[in-house]
Amino acid sequence: MKVLKKIGKWLLIILVILNLAILISGKTYIYKGVANTYLKGRSGPSISEYEIFDNRTVKAGTEQKWHTAKNYNSGKISPELQAHFDAMKTIAFVVVKNDSLLHEQYWDGYGADSHSNSFSMAKSFVSIMVGIAIDEGKIKSIDEPVGDFLPEFKDGDNAKLTIKHLLTMSSGINFDENYVSPLAYPAAAYYGSDLKKLTYGYKVTEEPGKKFKYLSGNSELLAFILEKATGMKLSDYMSEKLWKPLGAKNDAYWSLDHSDGVEKAYCCFNSNALDFARIGELYLDTGKWNGNQLVSKDYVLNSVKPAELTNTGDENKNDRYGYAWWLIPDYKGHRIFYARGILGQYIFCIPDQKMIVVRLGSKREKPSGTDHPADVYYYLDAALQMYGSK
């Protein structure tokens, strides 16, 4: 009994010290993080928890229905691949080919109109809006200095930073992209309440434009630039320039850092598989939707080719990343580019097949040596086995 009392006493002391450290450091977002992860039986975020945040609506306009292919849902996922789908907790799988809806399947209570988090697929959406802002002359070019929009980047090494460096993840900013530490940028940005203060607390510490290093804060800075350049909230710009023109069926919700705050642009765009597929179709058709050029062809083509960088760590030439789009140069003879999120959110574009594949879920495998999560190939194989042509 005395031993238990002693253990209880020390646990209480540790809890008091931890709470004091949190309060003194000002990192009170940790409470929200713990309450919505460990106290709910998880070690990380949920795909459907946007309601715990303030959100801004990305309004849809008039729905443009997908054409349905004659052989709609004629394919069946093989038992072997279905086992992988189940293990990765897949909730949606959609295939579009030749501009027509070919396959859709949902699991675990989710459906065609269910909202879930895109996570880092949102980075690709932000990149598209940068291209549109350039087309409109609101941004001069990808080589324009960040300091032209954000005074925090006018001086010293910060002044070297350009929009291209942010798009290609070569900023040299000292963001700490650690998904385990509650003190690092991702947790502070996700559960915190002042994204601008947090993001402006980091600075350029390495030469920009040299090395690929994936950092969520880069995309957040692009959002701040877009807001300054367009004079619009990011969600409103997305609605006007993409969501409505693409004929999205449902309003989307972009999570904010606080009420009427700024969008968590590096993540947290909440929508559904069929509407996400429209983004892929837009890029598959080099920026056109129903004959309308929503973003310039040149920008799209440059977005999906490797940025001229070397990789941090292995020093090899970058072949995996463009302007916030992931690249697979050759998989079974196919060139593929895609948007991706941390829990297995994917929009795959396979140009030679004129195919879009969207997979949503709540789990993914760790990236392999090429920095592509191993489960990527399950979804590509399923689509190609069912509907691919030689």
C-alpha cells in the first residue's frame, strides 16, 4: 500500500511539472492534442475530426455530374489486394477513365458524400491556386521573392526565398517536420490557434533552391502569399477559381487555426472522393475542365516534372517531387503523378491510361526508400488490373 501511495505521489508530481511546463511555454495546444488522440484511443489525428476545429466553407456551385462508363463497377478487386485495402482501413476507392466514372466503392459507413480530411493533398490544391494567381497577374511568376508579399521575408537570408522554393520544398527554412513530437511544427500547427505567429517564428537557415526537404510550413507560407496577392480568403479563392468551375457536388470545409482565422493550408481540406477526383481530372487534362483552361498548361506541366534539386540525405537527384505533386517516373511502364496525405489520401493521375484513381482511408504504410508509401502500389495495381489497357 505504501508503495502504491509513493508511486501515486510521484505521478502527481510529474503531472504537475508537465502542466507547469506547458503553461509556461505557452504550448497549451498540447491539451487539445492529447484530448483528441490518446484520450480517444488514438496516437494521431482522425480523418473525420474536422468538427473539432473552426472551418471555412469552400462553396460548391452547380454540380456537374460525372458521366458513368458503360462498364461501371464491372471490375472486382482481387482478394489479395482487398486484404491490403482492409488492412489499410480504406474508406473510398474511385476510378475515373476517359472522363467517365468507372468504379466507386466505399467501406466502414462512408459514402459518396462523406467528408474526410485530405491532409497533405491540400498542398497540391494550394499549388494549383498559385498557378491561377500567376495566370491572373496577381503573382508575377514563381520566381517572385516571398518578401514582395510577406515583410517577414524581406531581410537577410529570408530575402533569398522565392515562391518556387516553397512550391518545390527547397526553402531551406528550419521547420521541424516531426510527426511524433508534440512540440514540432506539425502538431503545433494542427492543434494550435495562431498559425501566422507559429510559422513566422521560423527562418531560412540553408541556401534555398538546392535540396528537396519536405516541410509543411512551406505550403502554409504559400497560403499567406495567396491571401495577400488576391485579397481573398484562401477558401473563397478556391471556391471561385476551382471548386465551382469544377462542378463539385458538395461544399468542402477547410479547417482554420481559430474562428475566422487562416486556413491550415498544408492540410485539412475536407471533402469526398468523387469531388477530389475532379482535381486529378483537371491536371490529367493539363489544366482544362470541360474545355475551359482553369490553370495554364505550362504551369501544370512544370508542376508534374521533377524540380532540379538534390535530395536531403542521399544526395541523389530529385525525381520524386514537382510543384507540390509527388512523382513516380516509371511503375510497370506507367508515368504517374499524385497528391497524397499522411493517412493514405491519394489522387493518382496515370496519363497513358487517361485514368484517375482516388483512395481515401485512415492508414498507410511507411514510405520506402524512394519515398513512396508501399500501399500506393496496392491501389495502382487494383485499378490497372481491373481497368487498365495495354
